[in-house]
Amino acid sequence: MDTPSPAPPQAAFVRAYPPMDPPTGPALWLLLRDGEVLVRGGALIESEGDPRGDGVNRTPLYLGTLGGRPCLADDLGPQEALPEGCRLVPLRALFGQIGEAEFALAGYASQMLYWRRTSGFCPVCGHEAEMRPGDWGRRCPRCGHVAYPHVTPAVLILVHDGGARILLGHKPGWGPRYSILAGFVEPGESLEECVRREVQEEAGLEVADLVYAGSQPWPYPHQLMIGFTARHAAGEPRVDAEELDDARWFTAETLPDLPPPVSLSRQMIDAWTAAQTK
Ligand SMILES: [Zn+2]
């Protein structure tokens, strides 16, 4: 007997690439300025036409469809008046306020608008760069240099002692907040090498038993966070004060102030705590 394949979820985001044109009908408008997203009534703006009204030289990016609705992104000019009934909200503040798919879409829009703002000219010869059909790359018609939107990988490391404790670090300026260790991947480095180096550099520890824990786009402006858990293998926590001014062990009962729930760091800590208290 044939089993009907499940219908795709209504909220699925389907990517589009230039020079595709958006389908007609009401669109989701991602209008951003300085890391803030324009919302109406606390939700992303859905509108048949440009909610800013008619304007010259407007070239919104068509990013794809969400639940069948075309998604268009554009920068709001620094002096541009906000449409009636709309306000700007910091991207991060939208977490938990709008749907997960909408939140991810707003982050994607932010990254793509950043890319458009920063890729207009060839970094080799300075000539104006052209859009490449079929992807988001830009090509220089003079020297042929091609560049793609930035994705900068960074690892998050939840170091545990194999028992009831995890290592959390504190950076100068963080106030009472502690978090798991983190660091950018260097060129020529695997994710595993990066985990071992960062834990050694930031906390003076050796780790083993690395386990992948998930990933998260972090569009501020274009990181990809890749989470691992790792077991403490040798050494006592010590900090070099350059990156961290404290690193110490905590149990689920003694956790300090933690990063906000939007972050994979926090989600990893919460997952570990939940496993401890099972
Ligand atoms: Zn060039």
C-alpha cells in the first residue's frame, strides 16, 4: 500500500537566487536599518506592494518564499520615514516574538543586505562588481575576481567534567553573565582542532570526547555557530585575562547568569542541565 508522503510544512522557506522574480501576491517585507527590523503590530510586514509606497531606485532582494509567500528584503535609508503604524525592533529582540521560520528569515535578510552593502566593488582592483546569475556571488568584469556572501564559522564548546560540572567563562564587560567557551575558526583549521585550541587558549585545559551538539546561523553580521560538548581531560582552569577574566566549574544547581535563550550557547547549557536533572 502506498503511504502518502507528508505535505511540506506550511512555513517552509524555499530559497531563490537571482535573477529569479518573485511570484505575485502578498509578500513578506524585510526592511532593515542598523540591525533593526521593521515590524507592524509586532509581526513581520505582509503587503501586496512596497509598504514604503512608491520610490525611485528601489531594488529589494528576492530571497525566496516562506509558506508560499514571496520574501523581499531591502535596506531602509537612514532618513527614510517609517510607514504608518510600523516600528523598528532589534533583530535579536524578535526571538520568541515571531515564529521560528520568520525569525530565521529576518536573520537571513540581514546577512544578505549586509553582503549587498559590502560587495559592490571588487576587493582586488576596485572595479564595480556584477551580480552572478544563479547564486549570490559577485564577479568583477575587469579582473574576474569572484566573491560570495560571508559565512564565518565559530565554535561553541560546552566543557564538562564527565560528572556534574560544566566549565563557564567570563569576559570583561559581561557583568554577572557567564557562558560556555567560544572562538572563531582559523584558516587551515578543522572544527575539532579549533575546539582543542580555544579551550587550551582560553581556559588552559585539554579536552577529549568531542560530540557535535548543533549549529546556528548568527547574523551579527554573518557567523555560523557550531556547538560541541567536550570532556575535560587534563589541566586546571586558568585564564590569560586577554579573552577571559574568569573560568570555573559550575553545577546545575549553582549556575550563574547565562546568555539569552536565543543563543545556541544557552540552548546547549539548558540541554545539559535538563540531562542532569532527569
Ligand atoms: Zn577586479
